Amino acid sequence: MSFFEQPPLQYTTGPRPFYALIWLHGLGADGHDFVGFVEAFAGVTDKPMRFVFPHAPVQAVTLNGGMRMPAWFDLYGTRPEDAQDEAGIQRAALAIADLVAAQAEHGVPAERVIVGGFSQGGAVALYAALTGPARLAAAIGLSTYLPLAHRFAEGRLPHINDTTPVFLGHGTDDPTIPYAFAAKTHALLGTHGVSAEFHSYPIAHSISDAEIRDLHAFLANTLAPPGVGASPVNR
């Protein structure tokens, strides 16, 4: 049985897309939640881009009293020491790897695919991107953390995505996924040789205009031809 219960939303900025951005929504939302990103990031490159917004399957979430809702995996708690739905996280990551592979069938190989997400979707995006079988153009995690951190070293293919650009953005006042979790993720990636930009914002569990601007600059730099149009971004 397919992980996805319905096909993802897809938008293109022109014929024959050269890049693809796969974006994963947060817990309880769906692919429509971030459709505004098409307009926000269509101009980061002069080449056509495909935007892919998959919908998480509906499943029971333990943390929410077993309520059924769109979720990438089950949640048992919000602290780093709480048990994690390892099988669910792995299953979601494999589904995202399949979406990446599917882009190649439509003319966009993995090295021109960006995978990102917000909150629970960001957790899956980071894990899938950094442990996946192919090098990606970039990985993005907003208001999120790296799940299965204790298995990160054994779960990833050495050096495949060590040089993949990574953007992490987090609110310093986030009560849902505390800022400290993001800081730990940034530090963990560094210990494994993955260099990530880490941006902080005076917001709660949300996305700010400043964050959108920083992410736009990150993508513009990442997708710029070598030596052309790139400008330094503070890390």
C-alpha cells in the first residue's frame, strides 16, 4: 500500500522544470498549507521550477489522545528523551525518497531537488534528505528538529549529503518545538561534517517575513551558477 493516500499538489513556473522543491507541511495540516511558497520563491532562479506539496496520510496521533489527523508519523511526546516512532519516521522518509526519484522521471535529477518542511514535516524532510540515497540540491528545516538523532550516524550513507546546503530556521519563543531542540540539531549536524545555516527569529511556532527573506537568499545562492550571482549569507 502506498504511503500517500492522495497525489501531491504540483505547480510549475514554466515548461520543462529544471529544479524541484518538495515541501512537507506540519502536523494536522495538508499540502495546501504552503502553496504560497510558489509565489514567494518562484523568482529564486531564472530557470523553471516544479513545486511539490504532498499530503501526509491520516493516522492516529498518540500525543493528541489518539485523534486521527494528517501526520507524517506518530508522536509520543515532545521532549528529546521521549520515545520516537522509528518505523513511522523511516516509512515517511522512504516515501519522500520515492518522490525525489519520481522527479528524475520528469527531467529533474536528485541533485536539482530541494527537500524541506515545517515542524513535523521539517523533521521528515531533514531526515529523508540527509540519510537518503542521493545527493540533493538543498535541505530545509523550519521550526523543527532532526528525529532519530541517536541513529543518524548509522542511518546515513557516509558523505552522500555532507556538502548539501542546509537551512535551519527557528523561533526563539517556540513553545511547541523549543529553540534548544533546533540548536542541538545544528550542533549534531556539525559533528558529522554537515554544515548548516542556522537562523533565529523572535517568533513562536510560525514563519516570519524575515525568515522568508533569508530562505529566499539561501535558495538564490544555492541555485546560482558557480561564481555567478552568489552573495555571502551569514551562518
